[in-house]
Amino acid sequence: MTDCLFCRIVRGEIPAAKVAETDECLAFRDIAPQAPVHVLIIPRKHFGSLDEVPDASVVGAMSMLAQQVARSEGIAAAGYRCVINTGAHGGQTVGHLHMHLLGGRAHGWPPG
Ligand code: 5GP
Ligand code: ZN
């Protein structure tokens, strides 16, 4: 058991606006959206960051759920951005692996 914020969302102890779920992953809306569609995709199992995953399976499952949510949110055709901030220089603020799915507007490059 961990009192990590996103583990608490997985356990239903903190409410979240869920948009999809699978056996391995959960997708819910970011509390401070940076785009018309801003969904977080997380594994149910706790990993502190991308740097802690042992193999491709968890990120593969997250990516496939991102693809599914992009379609259900109606942003797949126009395009979208998936981001995994990792560690301090990556801008990670929540220590449970998560992928941002951002869409509904064009995104600039390079990122800030
Ligand atoms: P990071 O900066 O770690 O890549 O992203 C963490 C994200 O989690 C931020 O975009 C932030 O708005 C979001 N967030 C933080 N606390 C909560 C919360 O309690 N609920 C939801 N739905 N999102 C949160
Ligand atoms: Zn966690």
C-alpha cells in the first residue's frame, strides 16, 4: 500500500473523472487541463517514473489506451501529443508513472 496520489485514485480514495480503464491502466482527466482534451494515462501498479519500468509491457499498455482514448475523445484524426515527464528536468511533479494525452489544439515544438 502506498499513499501516492495516483495510487489513491486507482483505489478510489480520491475522486477522478475517469474516461476509460483496462485491467492494467486507468485514464482520467487532468485536474488542471492544458488543452481542450487533457487526459492522464496511468498504470494501476505503482512505478515512480518511466525510469523504473522493467520492460516494454506497461508503456505498451499505456500507449494503446492513449490511442483508444484519442479516438473516443474525437482527436485522433487531427492529431495529439503524448508526453511522459520523467524526473526533475523532465518536469515530473507526481511520482507515479503517467502519460499526458493532449489534444483539441495544435501544439508547438520545441516544448518549453
Ligand atoms: P507531471 O507534472 O508530473 O507530468 O503531471 C502531473 C499532472 O497531474 C499535472 O498535469 C497535474 O495537473 C495533475 N494532477 C495533480 N494532482 C491531480 C489530481 O488530484 N487529480 C487529477 N485528475 N490530476 C492531478
Ligand atoms: Zn502510485
